[in-house]
Amino acid sequence: MRKTLPAHIAFGQQLAANENVTIHYNLSNSCGQSLSVAQLCAIGGVSLDDLLAEQELSYSSISGSYRLRSLIARFHQDYNNHEYKLSADNVLTFCGAQEALSAIYQSVFFNDDLDNKKDGDKHCEMEIVVVTPCYPTLVKMAEQLGIKVRCLAVNFEENWQTNEQALLALVNENTRLIVLNSPHNPSGSIINSEFSNRILTIAKKFNCYLLSDDVSQASNYNNIALAHAYLDYDRTIVVSVLSKSFGLGGVRIGWAVTKNKSLLKKLLAIKAQASICTSVVDEKLAELALENHEKIINSNNAIIKSNITIFQQFIDTHHQYFSWHAPQAGLLTLVKCHTQIPMLKWAEQLAEQTGIFIYPACLFGLEGSYFRLGLGGKNLSVIVELLQTFVKNHQQLNDK
């Protein structure tokens, strides 16, 4: 199987190799405002010495510490409507969400023990349903495994909303996995609680697996009904991570949650052939973050709301050059540029002239003049000032 860099990472590497580019700001950052170790400790009311000085730097548990997994279970129970009572036994930690996603794909598509499929069944007959544009590896991993991908495209004209009937119509007897992401990366649209119930009914009808990427679910500053009951279904896997709503990308802890113990065993076997375990230091920091998740997430949500106002003012001033739909929830949305310049070239010019990095949306499977906008950082107003200068300079060139 030929391995290639995902398109968005390859683009970043290309800019890094450009001697005319020095990146100072990331306008497409998908994470909330980060914290220093000292700030995290202050929120938790502990000193770094209290937290780590006596911590033995040995291997951590392969499954993840019992306390960390208990806190993760409680976190998901708080945000959702599960009748099933989650516990540490329903959680497996990974080195970020990407490792979890890879393990899930391998388990779901290549593990006949999970559902006793007949020997005559072939993996090429299996299908996956994904909403696009999306995080690129959600599609790429399936393609590399030889799985047929059925995509439902969302678009600007419909406010990036998922067409419910169109999505449900894609699911059939060949569907092995439905992949959901709400709030959606990169558009900021959502699947509300009512819609999620209908998706769950369809998944049960066709006996397929359901993967819910909930990495930004807690970024719900508009208090929309985002709670779901997916984990009451034994073929559901929920994935999350500390990098998005928490803003703690440097703490390399992600996780998968499911009531399916057979699936958890398979995921653990795959993890044991990859990272084996996460860092014991990261686990301690993750425990502290989850113990104080309300403080961290409330602060980050206030930043996002403020940034939406800032960027709306920018759009109002430069509506002849840009348009957008503010995200319903989450940290991301897509901005439409009214330019004839190809977006990859436009992004390169922006980086060269301002030091601002953006991801053109074509890297996520969306053609047209769009880029991904991240709204999680405190420095957005500084970046917007530089962007305004860039727009003004281009306007002057066009007027000549």
C-alpha cells in the first residue's frame, strides 16, 4: 500500500520549504486557545511539583490510566443523553485522535470476529458514508483500505447544512460505517439532537457501525442541542481529543469510547502494535484538564464568540472580497474569497506577504475559492489587521 502525505500536511510542508515564507500566524488553526503548563496548573489549583515531581517516568497503562479513562467517561456522559452508564471500561486512550481513527477503520473493516460475517463476504463490497468536505484522512484511509466511499457534499448556498434525506438515502445494506462530525470540520455546521436520533435509527436498521467524531462538541457557545445518544448503540464509537475544544494539542491524548467490548479489545490489539501506550506525563496533564474542563472550555468558548464578532466586522468591511456563514458551533468555518486567483496560489501569496498561514478548502475536498478559518485563538484581531493590509494592497494593484 503506497503511503503519501495527506494533502493539507503536504501543503504545509511545501510552504515550509519556500524560502520566501516565514509563518507567524495560523488563520486555519483548528484548536482552541492553548495554555501553558503553569496556566493549566493554576486552573487546577496545583503546582507543577505537586503534579509531576514524584511521578515515576515509567510506561503508562496500555489502556490508559483508570482515573483518566473515568474522567473521559464522565466528560461524555455530561455532554450527551446516553441511557447507558459509561465507565472507564468503555474508554481506550490513544496518542491523539488520528491514531484512534486509524485503529477504528482497521477494526471495523477488517475484523470478521466483530459480527461473524460470512467467509464469502469481501471487503471491497463494503461501503463507508462520509460528509464532505472533511478531515482528509477520513476518506483517504478508507480508499487505501479498498473501501467504496459514498460522499454527501455540503455547500455554501445551503449554509453547509447536511441534507438529512440525502444522507440517510446513502446508507444501504452494504454500508459498513457511517462517519459523523459535529460540529463539522471545516464548515462549522451541526447535527442537532433530533437529527442524530434519526441517524441512529438508520444505523440500527442496516446494522452498520457509527463513528462520531466529537472533537469539538464542547465548543457549543450558542447552546444548541448537540447531545446525542449514539453510545447506547453497541456499534457506535465516539472519538475525541484534547487538542480542539480544550486547545491542548501538545498533550497528545485522544480516545475512543464504545460499549462494544469486543471492538475495544481489537482496538487495543492494534494500539499495541503502534504507540503501545501514551506518555505518563501527558496522562497527568490530561487528568488535570478533564477535572477542570468546564473552566477551560467556558474560557475558550468566550474567545470563539468574541472572534466571530471580530470576523463578522471584517466581512462587513470587505464584503466585496469575502463572504461566510458564521459557525453554528465549533471552532471552524469556511470563508469564500471573491477572487479569480487559484486558492493555492492566493494562500501562498498571503503567506509570503504577511506570514499568515491558511488551508485552502480544496485540501479538504471542496473545490472553489474557499479557505478554512480557525476562530479559537486570542490573536485573531492581530491576524485580521494583517489580512486587511493584504486585501488593501491587492485592491490597489487591481485598481491600477
